[in-house]
Amino acid sequence: GSIADSITRSVETVADTVTAPFGDPVIRLGVTGLSRAGKTVFITSLVANLLDRARMPQLVAEAEGRILAAYLQPQPDDTMPRFDYESHLGALTAAQPRWPESTRAVSQLRLSLKLRPTGLLAGVSGARKVHLDIVDYPGEWLLDLGLMDKSYTDWSLETLGRLPHRPGGGAYLDMARAEDATARLDEPRAKALAARFTQALHSAREAGFSDCTPGRFLLPGEKEGSPALTFAPLPPLDDAPRQSLWREMQRRYEAYKSQIVKPFFRDHFSRIDRQVVLVDALGAIHAGPAAVEDLRRTMAEILTAFRPGANAFLRQILLGKRVEKILFAATKADHLHHTQHARLTAIMEALTREARDRARFAGAQTGAMSIAALRATVEQTLPHQGAQLDCVRGTLLNADGTRGREAAFHPGELPQDPARLLGPARDGAEKWLGDDYAIMRFAPAPLTLRPNEGPPHIRIDRAAQFLLGDRL
Ligand code: GDP
């Protein structure tokens, strides 16, 4: 945009992060993570536990009795979809509880807190208000940032290069190589290529790979079927004729960047103050070393998005604004007995440290944790072959979504030393989290909440303290 445009935007950005129209401070908390990482469950449980805080002892403002009230408010952005908190909580708290519908696109919710003032003014001033705007968006979209400074040729080379190592990749590769990309564009061919490529991305995702860009191919939002989402990588061509398949694919790739990726970063991402990145680390560890390796790279890539200056495009839209805190949280820790949680946290810490180094990241404060937004299991220690085995017990979810049998599981041990999993000494053949983990898809447990009590969780209060504590 023009200089005038960016100046207006920077003034707006500064104005609405520091104060709301009525002068109350606003914290914009971004919640992201790849699909199925647990964003919807996290936001629903966080909000429920901020509204009813009996299970939030690690949130210091709550422990000190300074939170006088918490309530939901109409959100300030009229054109932004609202996070459907009530339906999601309804699903989790029904007599036959269900997991809520997962995040498909960006949405937002405003929760306001009334706080007893502290410090010098404590005695004289009235209650303070802080608004928390929670912004939910797919992590897949965040990874698209990596495309912004990549040409179609470079992106194609890189993408085609990793397809042979991924499930479903070979089928697309054969198709792309057989294509005469100099021929005039034929829409059904373009569609077929894009469809096969999308299939390969889905297969890679299912096999536990994290970096499956373009992100909109997995979660298209409302732009599904448009030309900007109907392209695919093709082997480089130096002088493809005008109107050829190759030229048109290149044009659509550029349209994807400028008309889909860019507006998301400009309108949503650029306004975030604090960020939580949810990571299904257990899923990746169970999927095996290639998935863990991919997760390491992906975390570094995510961090680059929060390193202003790393990317010319970002520098231009962020205009000096930066995210202050980023929490990487391993989700679904209720799949493990608490005796394993420290190991999971150590793995997350190692991954985060690594990602910081790889991304040469200096800036926001980063943290790592293992959490469960909604605890679906209870712990149980069972005798097994003369020893005591630490298990978790829960109700399995059938493939058709109905509740299955209740059972206790021991998903195996995580390595004591994260280097066994992540370091150069890792043994490719070593398998962490056994076969039990593969069937551990739990249904949410029926809840009987006492007044003032949110849903049971693991360390969501610590996560809230890290992300917001200093502003409450
Ligand atoms: P999203 O795609 O990031 O919005 O992911 P969701 O929040 O919809 O979560 C995806 C699935 O992960 C859920 O349907 C649950 O099966 C599972 N899940 C999410 N959070 C938890 C948790 O705290 N504990 C357990 N046991 N499962 C969870």
C-alpha cells in the first residue's frame, strides 16, 4: 500500500493495542497450532476457567484475589467471525460430552476482566479493566509466511524435492513430470494437478508431517475452489510461453501470496501481542523420527514469523510492533501419567531452544510447557508382570464418534534425556510411545462442575500466567 496507508495502519495498531476506545488496555492473544493440535479445546477451556476460576491457582492475580469479575463482551471487530464459545462449551459439557468442532478459519472472542488495582493507586482508584481478545487461527496459515519471499520456481523446486520422502508424494511427482507444462492451460488439468497435490499434502499431514504448505490447501476457508487455490508445483521451465500451464500456475501462486497470505498477516497476525503455539508433540513422537525432525524445523519456521526484521514483507506490515511472549505448549498431556510430564516438558524446552537457535531468534520471551486443556483421563497404577505400571484410564472414542469402552493404558515411556529423541545421537530405529498410544483416542469425560469451577485441565493456569500474568 501507499505510505499514507501504512502510517494510518501503524497509528491504528498502536492505538488499539495500547488502549481500547474507552481507554482500557487490550491484550490480543493469538492461539495457533496445526489442525488437531487442540486450539478449539484450549480456548474453550481457558475461557471457561477464566470465567470460573476455582481451578486457576497458578494464575497469580487469582491467587491474590485481585480478579473481581470476568465476563464475555461483544467483540470489537464487526467483520471478524466470533469464536463460538457457547457451542463448543455445550459440546464438552453435554450429558454425552463430545469434542467440539475444530478450527477451520480465523475467529475471535473478547473476555474482560475487572481487577483490583495494585501499587500506589490501590487505595484511591476504582477497579481496572483489561480486555483479552483471543484470536484463533490455523497454524497452517502461519507457515505460509515462508512463501512470501519465495518465487514459484524456488517453491516448486523445494516442494518437489521433498515429495519423494513423504507418503503420497510419489503419485503427484509422476503426474507433474508427465505434464507438458508448455502446453496452453487446460483448466481440468490444472484442477487435477491441484487436487492430486492437495491429496499428497493431506497424506503427509496424516503421517505426522508439520510443514505442508500452502496452508490454505489443507484449510481453505471461504476461498476454496478459487484459482488462487488451484495451483501446484511444476518442474522449473526457463521460457514457458504465455498462457501455458506453467505460466498460469506461476501467476496463481503469486495471487495466493498477494491476495490470501498477505491480507491475513496484515489484518490479523500483525495485531497480536502474545502468542500461544499449541503442538501435538506426543503425536509427532509417536509418528516417529521423521515427524519429530519435521516438527523441529516447523517450530523454527514459526519463530521466524515472530522475528520482525527477518522478512521484508513482515517488516513492512509490522512497523516495529512485536509480540512480547510466545508459549510453545505440548497439548494432550493427559495421555501420559504425570510421572512422564517432566520429560515431555524437557522435550518441548529442547525443541524451543533449538528452534530459537535455528531461527536465530532474539526478541520475545519464549516458554515451553506441557498441558492438557481438558483432562479426559484419570491416573491409575496397575500391577503388571510383578511391577507397578503407571497408567491413564479413560473412555475410548469409537470411529463413528460414539463413546466406546473404558480402559487403562500405558503408552510407554518418553526418554529421560531429550537428546535421545532430538540430538545427533538419536537412534532412528528407536520407537517412543508404543502401540497403546495409537488407540488412545479418548472421549471427553462427563463433567459435574461445582459453582465457580471450570473444566478440569493440566497447567492451563500456568499457561495463562505466562501469557497474561504481568498485565493483570
Ligand atoms: P484444533 O484443530 O486445533 O482446533 O483442535 P481441537 O481443539 O479441535 O482438538 C482436536 C482433537 O484433539 C480433539 O477433538 C480431541 O480429540 C483432542 N484434544 C484436544 N485437546 C485435548 C486435551 O486436552 N486432552 C485430550 N485427551 N484430547 C484433546
